[in-house]
Amino acid sequence: MNAKESDDSTLKGLIERIRIELTEYTETRLKLFKLEAFEKSSIVGSYVIFGLIVAFISLLVIIFVLGTLAIVISLVTKSIFAGFAIVTGLIILLLLILIANGKTIRTKITNSILSILADAEKDE
């Protein structure tokens, strides 16, 4: 009877150790998954923030260039209204071209994001 109880306690102890190790393994894998997700999101976030900074500075440059272009056209045409109207027309034309090619542009942006994520995956 004593040997049977010893076998039962050893089996119970083994099962308990396996359960504890399985729980620890699951928790460790979950932590690893969270860390990998944080890493990937931080990489994508850094690209997004860098892109926004570049876009903002580019927007400022474009505003000043277009303002200068409007003034130059105004001097050539001797009409302030004509200079700014022509530049406004060019901006509207550019906007219409962007809207017409919206699907292609969105696809390229999506592919760029996927490429960034794939590069982050390769680095691991």
C-alpha cells in the first residue's frame, strides 16, 4: 500500500510540475508575443511620425514656392488676381489628378507599410 501511495504522489507531483511549467511557458510566450507586437508597432510608428514631419516641412516649402510662383505670375501678367488664379487652378488640377489616382496611391502606401513590417520581421 505504501508503494502505491508513493507512486500516486510521484505521479501527482509530476503532473503538478508539468502544469506549472506549462503555465509558465504559456505566460512567457504571451510576454514574447506582446514584446514583438510592441517592437513592430514602434517601428511602424517611427516611420509614420518621420513621414508626418517630412510631410509638414514639405507642405511649408510648397506653400512658399506656390506663393512665390503666384507673385511671379502676377508680375508677368500685371494682375495679382490672374497670378493667384492660375496657381489656384494648378493646385485644383493636381488635386483632381490625385483623386483620380487614389486607388493606385493607396495600394502603394499599403505595400510600403507591408514592406516595413516584412523588413522588421526579417531583422528578427
